[in-house]
Amino acid sequence: MDNAVMNDENRKVILVTGCSSGIGREAAERLARKGHFVYATARRNESLDELSARARAVGDQMRVEQLDVQDWCSIQRAVGRAYEERGRIDAVVNNAGFGQFGAVEEVTDEEAWRQFDVNLVGVLRVARAVLPLMRPRRSGRIINVSSIAAHVAMPFMGMYCASKHALEAMSTALRLEVAAWNILVIVVEPGPVPTPFQDKVFVSGQASEDREASPYAEVIARAEKVRRRLNARGSSPIWRVTDCIEHAATARRPRVRYRDSALARWAPRLFSLLPDRVLDCVLRRHFGL
């Protein structure tokens, strides 16, 4: 819909987390260019500077705010700013998150807690901030960006897959709990997407100089090459994910779950049908285990 003919009733107020790059930034810009009022948020100051420059190119309908999903005060500030300026928040896109690569045994307590604090508890904090604003209006959408990794656990991605699996369970429970107020909880499950996320996957465990001493060192190196190769071959363009996010945020009757590609649609079904021993054999062969 063209900005010039979009009336205020059709213009949604949407807050997006994790907009420093990749899916979050593209989704925020796309929604703003369609005429919606978008609050694009990021954690780091350097990301905010770049995001602000892009927002100026988009126009007044895109605002930039600092928001760290691990910091309750920053969440309250960003949500409060959007609500103060627009009088409502129609949708939140919980996109902020990160992945880590490494053997489950070698993940430290601190790394495990951080993975879940960002990918799961961070989503909970944002939901806790916006639900009291949505409930009186009996309207709103919480869109959680998950991953097919929630259903397709891969070796050496255990903590990331576990955090996304937990996000799916929490989203389902929340969807049922807030349905009485006509608040929708929607999950977007992309497959591999060619974004900086793939290059910024955090390597868990020991310091880099000690990794060669790990009993997993050789197999991790092989598995990492396979992971990158599979991501390159199976990646779908980012616009397919932003298509899903836009539809989830603006469609009159959105789906409960969106998957952006054939791989994202069929891999979880295939994994659920294969016997565990067959699946283990396939994955071990794929990753050279």
C-alpha cells in the first residue's frame, strides 16, 4: 500500500529488536517504507549510528532507539518512547538473538546462561513490557523470530538449538494465554539466510589459543566447514523472511507460524518422521562425526 494513501488506521506502530544488521534491519526498513511507524532498536551505540543514517533515508516513519534485551530499563525506555509518541504499539518483532557453535560439553555456564538470556528471556522481557499496553486495547501482535533449528538440532549447535526450541514452547503457551484479549503470538521460523548472523556465530568453550587442545578440535573444524557449506547451499534470500514478518505484522488474518523456504517447511517434518537411529546416522555422516 502506498504511503500517500495509507490512512492511520492501516498504519501499524511496530517495534523491532535486533536491527543492527540482517533480518531485523531489513524488516524494519521494509515496514517503514510501506508507511508503518517503525521503532528500530539495536543494542550497541555504533549500530545505532549506522541505523540512524539509514532511518533518515527512509523517512520520519522510522525511529531509532537503543534497546538491549538483557537490560529491563532499556526495554522500558524504548517501549515507553513508542507508546508516548504514538499512543499504542500494534506489533513487536522479537528478532534480537545470537548463536554459538561448539561442543555442548565445552559450553561454560556463563555462555549457556547468556544464550538463553538473550534468545529466550529477552523475548519474555519485551513481551512483559508490551502486553500491559496491548491488553486494554484488546489488540496486538507479538512476533517471535525463531529458526528451523528449533526442530532440527545440529551437532555443535546444541545451546542455540535448545534456546530456539524453548522459544517455540514459550510462544505456544503465551499464544494460548493472551488469546482472550485478541493478542496474537506468531512465530517466524527461517531456514539459513545469507546475513551477517552466519558469520558472527559465537564459538563457545575455551579461548581460541586453547581450542586445539580440545578433544573435539578436529571434528569441530570439519563440522564448521559443513555448516557453512550447508548454509550457503540452502540459504534463501532475506526478502523471503521479511515477507513473512510483514505478513505476520500486517495481515488481517495472519498464520500462527511462518517458514520462509521449502527447506524450512520440509526439514522439520522429515526429522520428525525419521527414526532416531536413522537420523543420527544421517547427521553423523553429514558432519563427519
